[in-house]
Amino acid sequence: MALAAFLITLFVILPLGIPVAFILILCCISLMHLLGNFSAFTIAHEILTGMNNSSLMAIPFFMLAGELMCQGGLSKRIVDFANILVGRVDGGLGYAAIIASIIFAGLSGSPVADAAALGAIMIPMMAEAGYDRDVSTALVCAGAIIAPIIPPSVPMIVLGSAVGISITQCFMAGIIPGILIGIGLMIVWHVVVKRRGYKGNIIYTRKESWKIFKESLPALVLPVIIIGGIRFGIVTATEAGSLACVYAILISLFVYREIKIKDLVSIAVVSGRSTAIVMFIVGCATAAGWLITVAKVPEQFAQMLGPVVGNPLLLLVIINVFFLFMGMVMDLTPNLLIFGPVIFPVIKLAGIDPIYFAVLMVYNLCLGLITPPVGTILYLGCSVGHTRFEKLVHSLIPFLLAEFLVLFLFIFFPVLIRVPASWFNG
């Protein structure tokens, strides 16, 4: 009964366009009335409790670090470095965009930051070189969803905090899957290049290449510091975020000199607004999650999936099809916070590795960022790339199909995630 009340409330209100945080509060009210113990104070208390979580402290740090990197010149140097690697080959700017997405993923952990920063740099360059603007934008959008997979990943922090699993292990488990997604995009881009006849456009002399490499080295060192520090237990995820902020400030101010001290205030305000939105959603979802647990919704969900719990592969297929649908109609963070606490008890009951499933869940729901009708990254891409929505969606189809194929490979061959995760987690 509680499961039905929760889902009915969610899906009836969702199409009305109400902000998702308030939808979650309405779901709380619905469940409380069903349980016969409505209390506005309890809802407010659980919202504040949900935001008062030390693990979530990493989010504002990585949000600020991402904004500093965008405005401080680090993202531009990453693009320049990628161009000296592949700029001269046919379609080299596209390969550079994918490589830059992988590297930038190790800096920001945010798909929106990745799409905005790299799109603003790469799309004009690709358009000027004769690449179709809608295809260029589609490639940047497809590459942006690598950001939540490779550490540091804000969605991994959110999910790990919500379901009580190791954020560090989730981080390490995402490294190889993120690279595999990038390889899949490169294969599709190779086909696109052959069909459209794109040529190499950027050729550097050895002296120019060496100069670009030296300039980009401070930006390239940061992912090594973050991932290496977390992997070897030198810093926690939160400490890595604060370290990334300090490093980005120092490099932006004193090495690249693209921002001034007075600019730090406006950068902090922008990242603070983004953090506030995420944290409010987290708080509301935590309150909903607490009531979901009190109403024994996970147990009801487990009973509903009882016939397939004994078949982990079939269970994974069913759950991932459900996630694909939910990703199309609701944004990434609320999906993780709402369905994580409901699904993970079932996953553990079926004997599925929760770290493996965390990577799978985040990646699956990230696909919703580039699929209509919600498609947050799609709308951002249209704005940054100056292209029409329908043209962008059409051009995105080959890349989206490749990412769906990678998802299916992860489902049917879990060793692609589990084996590398065991390497990195020792």
C-alpha cells in the first residue's frame, strides 16, 4: 500500500512541472497521512538531518573546484593538450573533445560543468574547422556523461551517502568504465568522420607542442593528485575536494593568471547557488527516504521482485530498464536519492556487488541527461552549441546507441567493472 501511495504521488505530480524537491516533500506528506502520523516538524527535521552529513561536504568543494577550473583557464589547457595528441588526424578535434572529457571528468565530477566548459571551447573550434555544429554539440554532450563515472564524482558521493556504501570504493570502481565509455564514443566518431569526410585541422611544431605541454602540465597534475590521494588513503573524498579548491585557486591566480582575487567572490557565489540546489534536493530526498524506510517500502519492493531475486541477471535487466525510463522523466540526483534506498536492499538480497551496482546505476541514470524529454545536458548543449533541439537529438543517436551498448556490456559482463575495481581498491 505504501509503495503504491508513494509511486502514485510521484508520477501524478511529476508532470506538473513542480520543482523536484517540493515533489519529494509532497511524497513525504502523502506517506505520513497514510501512516496516520503527519508532522511538519518531523519532515523539516529530516530535511536538515539529511543535509547535515559529513560525507556530503565533498560536494561544495568539488562544485567550487569545477567553477574555478572553468574560469581559471584549466579547462582550456586540457583542450590544448588533447589537441596536440590527436589534432592532426582526420576528425582530430572530435577525438580531442572525448579525451578532454575524460581528463576533465577527473577534475569536476559534474556533467553540467563538463558540457558547459568544454562545449564553450570545443564547439566553436569544431564549427570553425568545418564540422557540423549539431554533430559537434552531440559529441560534447555524449562525452559529458563520463564526468559522473570517473572520480571525483558528485553523483557517487550522493549515492554512497544515501545507501551507506564506501564513496572511495565507488570512485575507484568508476575509472576503467569511464575510459571504456570514451573508447566507445571514439569508435562511433571514427565512423562519423569517415562518412562526413572531416579532416585533421591542427598541426603543431615540436616547439609549439612542448610549450603547450608545459602550460597544460599544472592542469593535468590535478586529477593525479585527487585520484592518487584518495586511492592511497592520503586524503578522504572531502579532503580531496578542499585540496582541489586550493590547488585550482593557486594555479588560476599565480600560474595561468586568468582570474583575480576579486573574482573569487563571484565564483564562490555561482558555485554556492549550485550547491544549495543540490543540498536542498538531498535533504528533501533524505526525508522521503526515511519515510520510505518507516513505511517498509523496500520490503514491499523486494516482495514484488521476489520471483526474479534468484536470477541476478534478469533482476539487473528489469531494474536497468526501469532506470532508463526514470532517467528520461526525472533528473539524476533525485533518482539516485529516491530509488537508491529502495533498490539496494533488493540488490544485496540477490547477492549483487553493491559497488558494481552503484557504478551501473549512476551510468544508467546519466543516460537520462542526454535523452528527451528532461535531458538537462541536451538543453545546455542547445544553448552552448547554438543548435536546434531536434537536430541535436538526431545527431546524438549514434553516440547514444554506443553508450547503450556499453551499458548492456556492463550488465552482461560485470567483470568489466568488478575486476578493475578490485585492482584499484586493492
